[in-house]
Amino acid sequence: LAEIPGVDAGNCQIKKADIRHLPFADDFFDCVICSEVLEHIPEHEQAIKELVRVLKPTGSLGISVPRYFPERICWLLSRAYRNEEGGHVRIYKKEQIPKMLREQGFNCWKIKYKHALHVPYWWLKCLVGHKNEKNPMVNFYKKFLEWDIMKKPFWVRRLEKVLNPLMGKSIVFYFKKG
């Protein structure tokens, strides 16, 4: 971390932990981000309680999960993808995460959709075998996504922005307590 510009390694800690039993005191963080984790956890309610526990009362919470529609198509296209060990154990409908957080005293103040251009990649992978990295179409699309991430061409960023509300791969929820 010391080599990363703008990062003071003295203020950083990296810990590996079970989201259901976080090694932090109550009310420890000003902001908690849980990105693409809950769909892998059978005890997701316990995980959410832990996120809430370590968040300060005035803190912000961001949670992202795969969006229902694109993920449901993946599950329909590939039984192997759906049953992958360590993979997704559930698909969330839009209202499920906000409902669980309302029960913990939180209000959802914003919802965003992201990664629309990743949807065709995963659908393609599910069609040809989700671990089939040798497929030419999978390779081509993967290179396109990598190029987009590195170069950020305006026209591709604009296209994804237009497509995100329609078919974004991820849904991101923003919460505040109270």
C-alpha cells in the first residue's frame, strides 16, 4: 500500500474475516461498502446485521448485488453456473435488500444500476460453458471489456450509461440510518 500514491499505509488495515462475524467494535466505521458478497452467503440476514453493527449511527451503507433479470437468465442458461460451489446461492429482487435494511432502521436514498456491458459476457459464458475460457467469442468479449476498463472510451461509457437502467448486471443500494 505504501507504493500507492495518496495512500498512507499507517492508516490502512487489511483484514480477512467472515462477514457474519466481523472483527470490529460496534459503531466502528463511518461508511461500509458490501459489494457483490451477499448473494454468496446463505446466512445473509446475519451478514447484514454485522454490517449494521459495525456502522456508526450516522454512517452510510452501500450494498451491491447482481440484478435479478440478468442473473436469472444466467441461471436459466447454465445449471453449472447456478450450482457452482461458492457461487451465487440466491438472486435478489429489487425490493428485498431495502426491505431487510428497513427492518434494521435504514432508509434507501438512492439506487443505481451498473455494468450493463458485462451482461452479454456472462450470458455468452453461460451458453458455452461458464468456465470455457477458450471460446473465441468469450475471449473477444473479455478483451473488449478489459479494453473498456483501461481506456474508458467516451462512446462506450455513454452506451453503458444508457443501457445500465435497462440491463445493468449489478444493482447498488445506498442507505442511511433513520
